[in-house]
Amino acid sequence: MVFENSTLETMIVSQDILQNVMNKNGLVLGGSWDYERMTFDYKYEVPEGIYYLRIPGYAVEGDVGARNAVLQLMDPYMGKHYYPTGVEYGSDEHFPERLVDHAVKKIRTIADELKSLI
């Protein structure tokens, strides 16, 4: 599930500001980065399964590994985790409405905080 037109996809943010806002809102970077990209995850563990809200970005300047990047954010998306294959994002996946509602609120909060800082 892709959350289009969230306004995040229009933002270009320095890595330090992005990292602080994401951490403040419960999203973690973990191992989801390389020298050009970062993906922040919010994990939902509910009776229906494990789901992830993901907010990706790619470097338009600098280097993520050197912690001096400026990132272009992309559309957030949600997927369901299946053991042992990993996270699936297909259009045939069912996402509980309460998770989608929570994800939309979290995306709006992050977008508002980033707008106030950039």
C-alpha cells in the first residue's frame, strides 16, 4: 500500500533533521540504509500479523554513511511481514483499517514537523 500525495515526496531534508524527526516519531533506521538511500520503519505487531510503515529517501547531496547527506523523501508505503520470505507490498494484501488510519496520522505528523524545520 502506497500513501500517495502525503507531501513527504516533495521534501528535501538534511540527514540530521530527518533522523531526529523520525526517531522522535518512533521510526527507526536500523540496517535500512546504504550510501545513497535511507528507509525509516515503524513496526506494527497486531493479532493479524506484523506490518511495517516505511518512509524512504535517497541522497541528492552528500553521503548517508558519512552522515552528511541531503535526502529527497519518497512516498511512504506499508507492507505485511511473512516468515521466512519477508515483507510483501502487493495490492492483494489486506491492511487493517486502524493501522492505515494510524499510519496516515503518523505521516501527517512527520510531514508537519519537517515543514516547520526546513
